[in-house]
Amino acid sequence: MVERIIERRKEPEPGELIYEQTYRWMYERCHQKQGGIVIIKGRELQWEQSRQALLKFYLYPAVWDKVGVPGWFVFINHIKKQSGKHVHQGGLGLFVLEGKGYTVVNGVKYDWEKDDLILLPVMPGGCEHQHFNTDEGKPCFWLAFIFTPYFDAVGNALEQKEVSPDWKGAPGMPHVA
């Protein structure tokens, strides 16, 4: 069971102008960012097997109120053999930390190796992609950087087409959404 905590925000003062509400909101956000977490220790984070891949999340919505740079998804993807296949908008970078393989974007194969940067393109309808490790049995990791305000502005949506061969499912979760 997941426990949810809802934090009550200060309500507008009676008769407060929208500009003043916005000014206060901006001030509070700026103050929160200045006092946010600066270092996230990777060794303290857990790997989780999702329908897409084995992932370790550093930044995601549930921690944005605790960090100095909210609005980012940052995670490591461990590709054993292959990831799942999904479609979402491009406009993000995937930095290869270790290994070699290839990514198929809308049917086109792109080879990569350690220290390469994979850039998924912005395109109408998003881009379908899947990642493969060509040295099976050897480590293959890349780090994703996704700036969600940009993602939202280009109309991002996510559709899972195929699941990772390592996905065993979870109670109540369909294999493909």
C-alpha cells in the first residue's frame, strides 16, 4: 500500500491579485530550488525492472520538491539484451556510460558505444525506438536526461509497443498499455 501525503499550500489572501499570487509562487519555487538537494548518491538508489528496462531513477516527479533542479527525469538504463520498444516524443539525450549496441529509431538502426550521445529526434507523432546490447553478457548502460517542461510543450505521450524480455509483470499491470 502506498501512503500519500498531501501538503496544504497557502491559500490566496482575500482579494489578492493574480500578479501577487504569481509573484509569491515564483519566490517560493526559487527559494525551494536554492535549498534543494545538490548530491544524489547512486549507491543509495535501487534498480527496478520495468516493462521497458532495468532502471535506476535519480530524478523523477516524486522527488522534485526536494531537489534544486525539478522538472527533470534522469535515470540509468541497464540493457542486458534489449529494452522494450516504445513511442514518445524525442528531444532528449541518452549518454552511453558503458558497453556498445544500437538503437532502432522509426525502423532505422544507429550503432553506438561508450562515450556516445544518442539524440532522439523531435518529430510528428514522436519516435518509436528500442535499444540493443551487442555484447550480450557484458555491461551496457546509458544515462537519460529528459527536461519535462520541454517534453510537455511538444505534446509528449508514451505508448509501450513491446516489453523488455526481462519484464515479469506486476499484479494488476498489463504487459502493454
